[in-house]
Amino acid sequence: MIGKVTGRMDYRNADHVLIDTGSVGYIVYCSERTLALMPAVGGMVSLYTEMVVRQDLLQLYGFPTIAEREWHRLLTSVQGVGAKAALAILGTLGTEGTGRAITLGDMTAIKAAPGIGPKIAQRVVNELRDKAPAIMALGASGTQAAEPDDDLVIEPVKPKSVAPAPQDGSAAAQADALSALVNLGYGTGDAAGAVAEASGTDPEADSSALIHAALRILAPKG
């Protein structure tokens, strides 16, 4: 299994790049969002990868962060969602948008990805709603970009500062939930308030349950 590829980019196309590692050149398929982060041809690049093997096909898919690779794996676990369809969802929504859409049951957002129809969007939401918080809870550790040695090409996402989690209930679960919400783009104050409210309702809730509840609290009303 090839988990990471680092080297010089020989060329780029609409949906893939060729990375020369010095002895082997790897064709790696990427989302539009990932391609936009790439350097010019000749620059150094590093991507976490997922190998997709079929009877007549072997392809590598590349991701700037571990979290995005884990999202890709989760999306392709849904029947009817192939590797390229999962890449389309991530390219359209990003990891944060994908997590928010699935957790809140926003099928319209999922349908915005090219090639994703209403039935597939509904299946993604229904099958992954309970699984999504586990990846969201990766927090900052999952958003660190792959680095090509000393030449940083894809800037790592810097963890946002997180306020201490409230102390009632499970502090660890609240801290994980707070970290996930902040990395989704919510303000620290709003996120902390939602986590505290969710924990007050269910003091024994784990991080996944707290993320679900807090996102419902933070969802726009009306």
C-alpha cells in the first residue's frame, strides 16, 4: 500500500499530476481543490495517498491532509460512490463542508458536487451521519499537511486556538468536540457555548454525540 508520495511534479492535468520520486513517477488523481494548492511544474509536492485497486484498474488518489484521505475512504464505503465521485464531493465542499453537510443532513450541499444525484446524496447522508463525527474529531492532528522534507509546498493548516473545555461531564469528550467545531470554522465562543449546552443536556455524551448536538444548536434557525 502506498500511503504517501513525495517528489517533483513533472506535469499536471485537469484531474491528476505526475510526481517524480527520483526512481518512479506516480500518476496521482486529485480534486480541483487539491490541484489549486499545487506548485508550478517542477516544484516539490507531497500528498497522502489512497490506492484503489479493481480487476482492470489501479489508481492512486492524493490528498493534502490525512483528514481528507479519511473522508475519501468513508465516502467510498457508500454503495454507488466511487473514488472519483468521492473526490468530487471533497473538491466541492472540502472536508469541513462535507462534515457539516453530512452531520446536518444537508443533501442539497452534497448534490452540488458534479455527478452526484439526489439518491446518492440521500444515501451518503443516511449512511454516514453517525460515522462522520469520528473523522471530525480528528481535529488539528488530521489537518496537518503532508510536507516534502524541508521544502514546504502545501502550507499546513495551523491549528486554531481552542478555549478550555467546560469541566462538567467528560472533559475529554468536550475538548474533542470543541476542537472539531473550531476546525470546522465556528468561532471559539460559539462552539464552546454549543458544546456546553449539549453537555448539559447529556453529561455522559461522547465526542460524536456532542458534535451532533452542538451542530444542531449552531445550525441557522428558520
